[in-house]
Amino acid sequence: MFLLCLLWIIGAVSFRVNVPDRGLVAIRGCPAVLVCEFTPDPDLSSLVVTWQRGSRVVHSFYYQQDQLDRQSPEYHNRTSLFISELGKGKASLRINSVGPKDVGQYLCHVSSAKGTGKAQIELKYGALYSEPRLNIHVNSSTVTVQFETDGFPKPEVIWLGEHGQNLSYHLELHDQTEDGLYFVKSSYKAQKPVGNVTFTLKNPLLNQNLQRPVTFSYVSNEAGDRSWKMVAIISMSISVILLAVLLFLRFRKPIKLYL
């Protein structure tokens, strides 16, 4: 009896469940595979694999098949195990359509004839920020340069002047997109007559670094007025000429030749 207990203790101690220490970063549009490995046992008759996130059941496997009656509704039709790999000691979980709401700690719990163990892995999520959309608003004394983009997680935003100095800017963060992404709107108000600025956005999780320089200059109001008047005069002249041509073609009489 003592020998049997000793053998069971040794087996339990040697049973291991391992996950990567670094966790996992899921990228928008790609499935996430949470890696979990355990001491293999080709006999799956007593194998129980349960993935949990807090008190929620993400995926369960026992009696040699998936058992999803207790699965949390938010994971319905989104999860799967690599069944053919279970006998090799691999209980990795695949999650499809990963989004910001899936971020968190996941527990891999494995039990077999060889022992029981568990390990926890962190799932992070990132979405590359889209190409920033530029808008420029001009009034009599200032110009406002604005960029809009969306991604995940919250970015680092910096505006730099032409000599690399940090500039004061306005930043708005909204979590309003259908995919739960952050909508970013950032602007810098520059004084006339000249401006050279650079908009910088960083997504440290995905090592994304966007830099968009903007160079703008202005003409005086007087020159601007002259330019506008000139365009107006040219446009009116062309209109008068076109009208005259049309009237000539409409009312001209055919020419008769007499021999």
C-alpha cells in the first residue's frame, strides 16, 4: 500500500502542464492559438481538458469528445482543440474571430491517469492602426492639421515641430467602432504664416510606428483676393465666349451660293 501511494505521488509530481511564459498576442483578423502542453498519455479515456477564463468555461473535453454544454455563450462556435494532438500531450486551444473582449488570463487545466495540473496564459489583442486620414482647416490667422485613424490598444501620440521639439496638441479617443477599436482624432493648431509639423502614432504592442510629416505655407490675404478675382474674371470671360458661340451656332443662317 505504501508503495502504491509512493508511486502515485511520484507520478503526480512528474505530471506537468506548461504554457509559454510570454503569453500570446492575437492580431485582428487572425485566429489565436493558446498553447498548452502536458505530460502525454496515449490513452484518452481518462483525459479531461478544461479551458477557463475566470469563472467562464471556454472549452471542455472529456469522455474522448468535446463537451460544450457549459461553454460560455460568447465562445459558441469559436473554439476548438487539436484532437489528433491530445495523445501527444498538446491541449492547445484555437479561438476564432478574436476581439478586444477576449483579452485576459486563460487557465488550461488537464487531468489524466498520469496526474493533474494547470497553467495560466495571458491573451493580448492588437489591431494595426489604419492609414491616418488628413484634414486641414484654415481661418484668417491659424491652420488646424488633424489626423484620424483607428486601431487597438490605446496608442502613443506625439506631435513634433520642425526642430524635433514636442508640440502641444489635442487628442480624442473614442471606443465606438463596430470591432471595438479605438477611434483616434488628434489635431495641432499652427500659427500663420509657415508651419512644418510631424504627426507620430505608436502601437507598442505590435511595434507599429506611423510618422506623417505635414508642410504648409500661406500667401497674404491681399494676394489671395487678387488670385480669386482673377479666377472669377477668367471664368466669366470664358462663359461669355461660350454663350456667344452657342448663340451663333443656334441662329446662324445657311449660306447660299449662286452660280
